[in-house]
Amino acid sequence: MTSPSPESWPVTQAKQALRREMAHRRQAFVASPHHDMIEDGLRHRMAHVLRRTARPGECLAMVWPLAGECDLRPVMHALHADGLSIALPETPPRGHPLVFRLWQPGCSMQSGRYGTSHPDGPVMRPDVICVPLLAFDRRGMRLGYGGGYYDRTLASLPGARQVGFGHSFQEVTCIPTGLYDVALPAIVTEREWIRCGMNGRIR
């Protein structure tokens, strides 16, 4: 797989500026007295959406939380109890897509790159991918951390259904986009399930 051409310098600068802004927003959110209530709301809505999205026996790719991200571990436990398989990403060297490994309650976790953690389980091919984000807009465009991992991963798994998740404070009017940025079909916040590109269908 060849590497995409670099983004234009204005787009790259705009994304970097937005990442700095969202870092400040996240710090304010973590200190907010409403933090726990909003987190619970997002977890509840994610569980509802994923139960409607996943089919019996499918594998869902979720994430072990980084600092400031919503902790979806209670959702992972609930969906595992429903009989769904849960996989978490192992972060490979830059330039490669994520590797998803089977997670089960009580399994040991390994330290990965950039502060990530992943289980030491077999490699899985997910049917549904839950995509974390730093910011998003109503078109379904997302801003990530800048490593391009999810861009490569989604491109390598075109048949997997995608669900972005984040908090409502992470919504912006318009994400700066480059030639290779692709919209998510749906994004879940503590307030709503937003149907975005492709008429909001989760493929």
C-alpha cells in the first residue's frame, strides 16, 4: 500500500491549531463538575447504539482509554456479557494500520506505543470499529491525534462498519480536511446519535 501524498501546509497548520484548542477544551472538561454525568451519558448511548449495530457473534473493535478519553470499559464488559467478541488495538510502528487483539474480562494488558495498552490475545478482524476522536463536525469528518492510524486502518478494512464516539464539546463547525480524509457514517455523543455521511447509514 503506497503512502498518500502529504497534506497541504495550510491544512496541516489548521489541524495542529485545532488539536491545541481541543486539548484545552479537554482539560476544562476533565475539571468540570459535570464530567462524571456526561461520561455516564456517553457510555449509555454507546451501549445502546452498539447493541443495535452489532449482530450476534460479531467482533467489535473498541479502545482502552487514554488520559482524557471516555472510559468505555463498562460498555466492553456489558457487550461481552451479551455474547459479542471485543478486540482492542495494538499500536504498530507508524505507517501501518492498527492490529486488533481479542480482549476478555480479566485478561492481562500489555503496554504499547504512545501510552496505549492492548491485550495479549489472538489477532481479530473486527466487524464494527469504534473510532475515537479529538474533534468532529456534522459531515462526519474527524480530527485524530495525527498519526494516521485510524485512516490506514479503516482503509484496510473497507467492509467494517464504523462508529465514531466523543463528547458534544468536541463538535466544531468544520474540520479542516485533506484529500485522503474520509467521513464517518455516524458519531455518538452523550446527547445524540448523529447520522453523517452516506445518509447516516452505518455500513
